[in-house]
Amino acid sequence: MRTKLCTTAAGLAGALLFTAGCSGASTGSGGATADAAELKLTNTTAKASGEAASVNWLVEQEPGSLDLDRQGNTSGRTVLANVCERLLQLQPDLTTEPQLAAKAEYTDDRTLVLTLRDGVTFHDGSPMTADDVVWSLKRHAQPEMSESDEYEDVDEITKTGASEVTVTFKEPSALFMKALAGDAGIIMDRETVEKQGDDYGTPGRPDACTGPYRLKSWDSGSSINIERYADYWDDSSPALTKNVVFRWATGSALVNAVSTGAADGAYLTATGPAAVLAEKKGVRAYYGQSTTAWSLSPTDSGALKDARLRKALSLALDREGIAKSGFSGLATPWATPVGPGAWGYEKATFEKAQTDLEKSTAYTASPSSDDIDEAKQLVEEAGAPAQPIVVASDGGESQTVITNAVRGAAQKVGLEVNVKTVPPSQYDEFFADPKAREGFDLIAVDWYISKADPVGFYDNGMSGSANNWLGYSDSGYDTLVKKAQQTIDDKQRAKLVIEAQSKFADAAVWIPLVQVPSVLVLGEKYTGPPASMVSLYYPWAADLGTKG
């Protein structure tokens, strides 16, 4: 799954009416930059000791829906992480723990038994049953739902006891249990969702979840309000914040809101505002583990179907310059399309593989004269396309820097590039509608995965994958990824993933650019929430409170 790209924000209501945009804030605030090599990564902030009555929180844009089966994006997930719960729960260090399932264990390599927790209730007071769990998982598995790919190896989902659900698989699955800590494991009240039908997840409709917060209101175009659920099933650790009001802003609007205290915090994907806010008095910035990386995804439009041309562009790209200019120095030049937060096992093995790729000529941080000469030779062998390469941009600061870098790299090696800027809403369509990508050869994407396992990304390169926009097809690659998905042993799985990663890189299926950390900014009176990208899946507002 991908992160939500920078989009133009709506103005905030009442006292929070700001001028919003996607230009970022670094250039407008003295060009503040940081050094990614010196960032101190932390999974959590200091534990809070006091309650907060009401907190104003910013997300990048208003969610289109609060039904994550139909529309999953960063803003919606940031809200619903506090409202909806999963069978397993991703922790701040990106490990997983039991949640709505008290126990989850494989009885053999094709059978997963889920023992459900007793006493769990939905926000309308009705009990969570095994029937609700079976229905929720089957809903996620429907082909039109966003998590359906997580269920491709599932054979049957059945109720096998009053508090037991059994999942059987066509083939062994190493990742399905991890997927249950993501959106594929959200459990909903069947009766509530079916009663609302297509209106579920729209403004004015209640949620159907079990979390420590319930959806209080959604004033379309203005705000979303969640409140602490008084009858939450787990009373061992009450939520500290009573009420959270979400509004939306990006760039300078976000900086103004947080720095003036009109907003109390935000999780950021844009690094420009993060670099500026880190220098503001009364604001603290925290950086955590992330699986997010920015890459260029080629399409099957024609110009870049030849791998030699893709490699030529990769050789000539100045990743170091992109990191500094496009991400305020908070990004790191990167040679794979997934960030280090995905290294949830065999970390040293994956780190070495990343380093080896960085040393390869096609993925260096800054191109040398030899790299440029090699790129020119590749273009000469392939022949420059008759038409310019068309690169998409949404006009945001990071994407403008990236597209300018692509244009510069192309000029150095004898290729012609046209940059076509489209509205953010149209940019979003690239990820859902193949027709929207027609006429574009290269699209910048910021991508994350919810699982701490790189194989959770590399299925995007398999033949027929909806995210394989290039139409790349290699039976050897498909076999490696499929085998990795079925290999339970971590050491053996890592070996298979790295072999597939090497094939993906050699073919330049995507062109990796930089990886970025998760960023949390907080007003000085608050502390407690995690700083890692777990904020998309973990009830972070329950940990948010005031200092002692």
C-alpha cells in the first residue's frame, strides 16, 4: 500500500482558517534543512502522566471515506487507528502482539487458528462474535476491497467454535498473520455495516468498531471528532486524551497551525514542514522507523519499456541532491523501494543487501562521470524514443524537485523529458485507474507497507500485479516471491527476498530514490504517542497526554 501523497488542503474551520497548499514550508522559512545521518530515531516519546481534555490534530487532507476497505489513505488510517481494532496489533517497535485475538497459532503450515478475546464489545454495546470476525475477514477478501490481495492464498474462513475462527490456506502463508495487524485484520460489527450499506464510512454515520475511541462526528469540509469510549472493553490502560479533533492542512498552513498552538500535533509525510517546525520554539519533532520510500514507477506507455533506458535514467539521477533539496535533508538516498522499517527480521542481512545495491552503479547517491558515460552508452544501444518521456507531477515541492532531477538526468544522457503537472485529485487516480496513467511514462510514488517484511512490497513486481504498471514479467522472479511468501523460516525467507530484490533492481522495475523516516511534531505540553509509522495502525491517541 502507498502513503497518501501531498494534496491541496481545504481551509480549516473557525480560528483555523489558513492558506493551505502543497508547496511545503522549507523554502518559505529560510530553507531549513537537516542532516538525515544525524537523526536520532525513536519508536516512542516519553510516557505521559496527565490526561488531556481535548487535542487538535492535523492530517494532510480530509478522508474521502472512513471505510478502509473502500478507500485506505494516510489521513483515514491516522484517524481510525484509534477507533478500529485488528485481530493483532502492530506495536511502536513494529512487532506484533495479540489484540482482538487472544491467541493466533498455526496448527500446521496451512491452518491458522484464531482464539478470540472474551468480553469485547462494539461501540453500540453489542458483543463481538466469531460470526462478526468471519464476516469481516470475508469482506476484506472481496476482490473490490483494498485488502483483497492479502487473501489471495486463503482457501476458507470458518467459525470453528463460539470463540474460534479457523483460516485455511491453499498454500503456506508467511505473511497472513502479519497482515492481520494491518487493515486486513480490522473487525467490524456486521449488523451495523450491512444496515448502512454504501453509506458506511460517510459523514454522519457511526463507526462499527471496538477501539478505545468512537467516532463522535464528521462535519464534512471542516473536522472529524473522536471521543474516548467510556465502555471500552480493555480497562487495564484507559485512554489519556478524552477528545481529538482532526482538521486538515499541509505546507505553510500546517506549519502556522502547529507553531502558533492552533494545532497540538501531527504525523507528517512531507519533510519540508518537519524541518521548519523542528526549529520552532514550543514545538518538538520526533523521527521514527518507517517503511516509506520514494521511487519512480515506469508505466507501459512505451517510452520506458526498454530496461536499458530505465537503467540509464537511474545511473544519471542525483539522489543526494533530491534528498537535500526535495526533503529538507531528512531523506536518505536509497537503492530499494522499501524503507528499513521493513527489516523486522534478519536486519543485518537486509542492511548488507541494501549497501551492496548502493554500491552498484545504477543506484549510487551521486552519479560519477563514469556513470554518465555508461548511461549514454545504454541510450545509444536502445535508441532514444521518438517522443519525449512524460513525467507526472502533482506540483508539490518534493515532486517538483524529483521531476527536475529526472529532467536534468535525461538531458545528460541524451533523452528528452516533458513534465506534466496534474491536480492532486487526478494524481490519486493513477493508483486506482489504469486509464488515468495513459500518456504518462514515469510517476513518482511514495510507498509504504504495513508489515515489517520486505516481501510485503516485492509482490508488486509479480506478473499481473495491479501495482506492476510496467507490465514486468519474469517467471523466475514470480517463483522467488511466491516461495518467499510461503517460507516460514526467517533466514530462508530473507535469502529468497534478497534474490528477488536483486532481480527487481537489475530490471529497474521501479527506480528507487530516497527513504524517509516517520515524523511526529508535538506542542511542548504534550507527550506519549509513538513516533514510528505505527500511528497508522496503533491507537496512538490513547497514549497522548500531558507532561507531569
